Amino acid sequence: MASEITYAEVKFKNESKTSGANPGSPAALEEKTSPHKSKPGFHKQLFASLLILLLLLAISFFIAFVIFFQRYSQLFKEKQNLHKMVHQNIMCKKENLITEEKMWGCCPEHWMDSNTSCYFIPAESKTWTDSKKKCTEMGAHLLVINSREEQQFISKTLKKYTAYYVGLSDLERKNHWQWIDQSPYDENAVSWHSGEPNDSNEHCVLLNYRNSNQDGVWGLNDANCEIPQSSICETMKLYL
């Protein structure tokens, strides 16, 4: 009887050295006993939160700095104006200022006052440049008109047959009107006489009165800077 030979297919599993470790090996024990490592996403979230917090703190600091700077600038201007008036008497009246802690509005003695400004008309007639110098000597500047209401207010106190220099000019002769305190010129905030300005050789501005039909009106008029005229000085009102 012939002997039978049975072949069996035998497969050997070749395990990689790096595929795993024997549970009983030292490496496996070390892995089991090592502390749990935090996920990378947690660190990213923490970093983003800290970055946002620092950004908010920077914005808050910037806003506080701007508010402080504005307040400091206002106090500096008030002290500067008060220093300029140190040799003058000032007159103060109580005002109803809801948003301000200060209660008294002050102008130099013999000056007219409005809501925010004080006005004075020197007795002498001078050229525009000399009028500017005169106002500066009194701690003021030539009148700057910020609204039609202000122009109407000051016009009520003026003499009809006198012309008054204001702080508007085109001294560079570029057809570019500029206020003396560098305020932006807004043609809608002032009232020119009809047809004015009309002369490219006149580079300073007057406030004067003209008869129009039966009604007279006050308005601005370009003029020769070298002709002596009266003038209007203006300074900021002080609040105490």
C-alpha cells in the first residue's frame, strides 16, 4: 500500500518590528504607564483665546488714551487762553451746561459773548494784516464764522456804515479761501453778498451792510487787504 502524503498549506505571518510590541515587553509597559498627552487642538484654542484677549485689551487701552488726550488738549487750551487773559478782567455768567461739570462761562471784560465764543471790535481801523496782529496781541484771532447763525448774531451788533475785516483770506492767490485758524472753509456756512467774491485782485474778506431794494442785508465781500478797515476779534469762551 502506497503511503499517502498530505500537503498542508502553511502561511507564516511576518510581523514588523515596528508594528507593535509585546504586551509584556518593557516598551509596552512604558507606554501604558506614560501620562496622557493633551491634544494639539487644545493648545491652538488656548492661544487664539489669549490673542483675542490681548487684542481687546489693546483696543480698550487705545480708546482710553484717545479720551484722555482729548480731555488734556481741552484743558491745555483753556489754561493757555487763561494765561493770555491774565492782565485783563474777565466777566463770568452762570450757564446751564447739562453735559459739563463747569457752570460759568467767561469772556474778557467789555467783550460780547455767544454760546462758545467772545467777540471784540477794536477802535482803530487797520489793514487786514495789522488787524490780524491786533487780535493776536489780545490772545484772539480775526472772526471765524462757523455758521450762518453765528454771522447773523454778530451782525446785529455792528454799525451799518462800517466794514469789518474777518479771518477769511486768499493770501496765496490760488482762489482758495482759508480761515485764519485753519478751519475748513464751507461756503454753505457763510452768506456772501450777491455776486461776491468777484475780483481776483482782492484777497481779503469784509463783513459789511448793503441796501438791497428796501431791505438791507449783511454779507461777506472780497476786498483789498491794504485798505484800513475796522475788524472783529474772536477768542474761545472759558468755562469754569
